[in-house]
Amino acid sequence: MFILDTDHVSLWLRGHLQVKEKVAKSTQNVCLTIITVQELFNGWVGRLNDTTDAALMIERYESLWQTIEFVRQFPVLKFDIAADDYYVRTLIENAHLRKKRLRQDLRIAAIALSQNATIVTRNQRDFGQVPGLKIVDWSS
């Protein structure tokens, strides 16, 4: 199972060819996390609330609609008790991770570890610090 990180979802939404091709080839095994859905919608809330120009508002709502349509194509994994166990254990066992601002990434990693899944991301720097996490980059 492959979990698309928010950066790869953003690439897909912007039409990145390699990401789109690899997602298309793996649709049976590709999913998102509730954390990525949260990050996507948090971004839209800020952009929409700051928009006063009518044409830009229409454009942004159209982009939000495309984001919703994208999310609907994939199973969305929950942050459940198993993921929380991995999350707490990772933070407790790795003091250096607690000091960094990686909470959202660590939640995605915890879901992946609890599902024995691979994270699809360009963010090797942060995800690479999580012991036992499988990572792949489909952007190149």
C-alpha cells in the first residue's frame, strides 16, 4: 500500500506527469491519510477567507472542487488507536523528533507504520528520521 503525502497530492493537482502516471498505475494500492486531507483543506480555508476579488474567488472555489474530486478517488486512512500508539512511541523513543515541528508528518508516518505502508513523498529529510518507515519519491 502506498500513502500519498501532501506534497505528492499537490504535485498531482498541478498536473505533474510522473506523479500522475505512477498514481494511475497503482490506483488499487494508493490511499491518503486524514492528516493530508486536513492539510489540504486548511490551506483552502486560508486562501478562500483572504479572497475579495470575485473572479479569483470563483477560480479558487473551482480549485477546491478539483481537490475534493481528487480526494474522493482514494481511500482515506484514519488516525486511529494503532496510529496513535506508533505516534506516541516514535515521539517517546526519539527525543530529537519531539524538538522539531514534525507533528503532521509524524502523524502521517504513524498511520503508515500502523498499516505497513510506504509513504510517497519528496520530504526525505523529515520522514527519513522515522525508524522503520518506508519512503519512495514518485516525482522524478
